[in-house]
Amino acid sequence: MLVAVLAYLILPLIAMLEFSTRGDVDPVTKAATRSLQSYAAIFSYPNLVDGIIASLEIAALTVVGMLAILVPTMVWTVVRVPRMRRVVEFLCLLPLAIPAIVIVVGIAPIYRFIGQHLGPLGASPLTLTFIDIILVLPYSYRAIDSSLRGIDTATLADAARSLGASWPRTIFEVIVPNIRGGVLSAAVLGIALVLGEFTISSLLSFNTVQVVIYLLGKRDPFVSVAVSLLALVFAFVLLFVISRFAPGADNRAQRAAEEPA
């Protein structure tokens, strides 16, 4: 099963690498040469560079906004109003049931109003942050919720409060350090989703990295595939770093090694 999954994930990447490194055909041997010209040409497209920068900025703002909304809400729900946990879960998972095209149809008038009254700020791709925060909620919720279920959140909060800590200090200095793995996982999932989002950006006419890659693919498919491959590798590297260096990873590995066969 592991081999099948790895083949399913890696073979397309190998195909993309093979395609993006194709060079000119040798006139003597008739064999295709290999070249990194497609990767070097990335910086020769200003729109592509601007799209990459815009997507990275949107990803950073999305992660910050998502964590600022989701972490305090989930901790407060677990500690103070556990009956609302199902309601919060339903609201966070709701974007999975709503197609992206429906979200665009509903939110397009709002963006039209923003573009007309906020000038250059309203026309900035950074305004996509509001939509992307909604889109990443289902995946981020699951990552953080699994970490919260692994600790006694209520006991930690009561202990901190009994020692005189305020609620902000309890959340950010007591609870968050114990769920850093889930928070980091949620951040990585948010970054991966923002870097791969195309439908909403395209329909709202914002030049993010995926939109520029699509348009560039009509003129230079080699550079387009090269950028797509780099974006995928970037997401995979982030996931590996989180799984390898997240807090508690060494403890989990040690416990697994100590378990009897």
C-alpha cells in the first residue's frame, strides 16, 4: 500500500521534472538534452514573479488570520462552552459542502463594492485573504482539534486561571505551547491550499501564482510546469519539516521504538 501511494504521488512529479528539463534535440545523436533553462527563465516573467510574491503574502496573511480566529475560539469552546463544540465544528466544516463557484457568486458583489470604494487597496490580490481564511477552516480545524483532544485543555486552563493568568495569557502561553504540532500542521495546510487555489482567484480576476501559471502555460508550458513543480515540492518540504521537527515528534518516535513487537 505504501509503495502504491508513493508511486501515485511521485510519478507525476517525475513526469513534470522530465518535461520541464527538456532541452534542444542534439542534431547528431537525435537525443533530447537536459537543461535547467525553464527554471532560470522564471525570473524573466515579471507577472509570474509578482504572482508568486502575491500568493506568498496571501498565504502568510491567511495563516495569521485563521489562527487568530480559530485557536481562541476552539479553546474557549472546549473550556467554557463544550456544548457549542458541535456547532463550531459544523460551521468550520461547512465550506467543504459549498462549491467554490457558489462562494464566488455570493461574494463577488462584495468584492465589486470593495474595488469601487477602496481604490488600489480594493483591487489588491491580498483581499483574497478573507475568502482563503474561510476555505482553510475545515482542514485547520481538524489539525488543531486533534491536538486539543490529546491534552486536558480544561484542567490546564483552570490551573492557569487559578494562578492569576488572564484568558489571553492562558490561551497563548499555556494552551498553545501544548498544541504547537496541531497549530503548525494547520499553518502548513493553509499555505498549501492558498498556493494551489485557482478557481476563486481566476473568477475574481486576481493574478495569483496559479492564475499566472495557467496563462503562462499557453505561451511557455515548460516554465509553467517548472513553477508548478516547485510549488508542489515546497508544500511537500513543509509537510516533512512539520512531521519531522514538530514538538513531540522525537517522543512519539521513541515510544514507538520502545513498544514490544
